[in-house]
Amino acid sequence: MVAQNGKDLLIKLDLGGANFATVAGLRATRISFNAETVDVTSLESQGGWRELLSGAGVRSASVSGSGVFVDANTDDRARQIFFAGTVEVFQVIIPDFGIVEGPFQITAIEYAGSYNGEATYELSLASAGVLSFTAI
């Protein structure tokens, strides 16, 4: 894989009816996949090496982004989702890799600003169900 442009890693929010729109104002985005392990090591484990149970454990993904506040439709929708505490469908576009889509809950929205600077925000999401991956 060749180097990719960071601005092509996008977080998209379903505005309704599978109408996905890029979350406005983002400057930096990040997705992280996690898999917990289940240790089944015992006194009988060969050579004292740790053994893990295949296919067990909890898998999860977390998504975050930060950028400038632009007061767009996606800002309003994200606030609605956060305050309602609902789980909604998001897409994360990973350039030259694929699209991760599925249910996420917005776990944090942070707003900040300085006296002589722009208003900024940070958004954090946690997976809340089965995610799908489509290669591009």
C-alpha cells in the first residue's frame, strides 16, 4: 500500500434513510480495532507458553475525530444522538482499504475555543454491535 492522504480517512453519519454525510469540520480522524483475549494457560501448557482460546473474547472498535465547529447538519445530528443516548449507524472510510459500517454510540463530544482562535470540537464513538467491512 502506498502512502495515503490523511484527509481521506472520513467519519460519515447517517442523516436518515442511508443518507451518509461526512461529519463536518473534521481535521483529524482515528479508528482503532480491539480484541480481548481469553487466557486458557494451565500447568499442562506445553513449555509453559501462554495459550489463548481461539474465537473468544470481545471485539470492539473506537472512532474519534477532532476539528473545527461549523454548525452543519451533521453537528446538529451528532448532538441529538449524544443527548438521546441512541445507537446509530456510522461509516468510517479508510482510504485504499475499505469501509467499516455499523452501529456506534457517541460517547463524548467536547467543545473548546480560545479568545483569538476558532471553536473546535472532539467526537468519540464506541462500537455497539456487529460491524461490516467492505473492501474498496
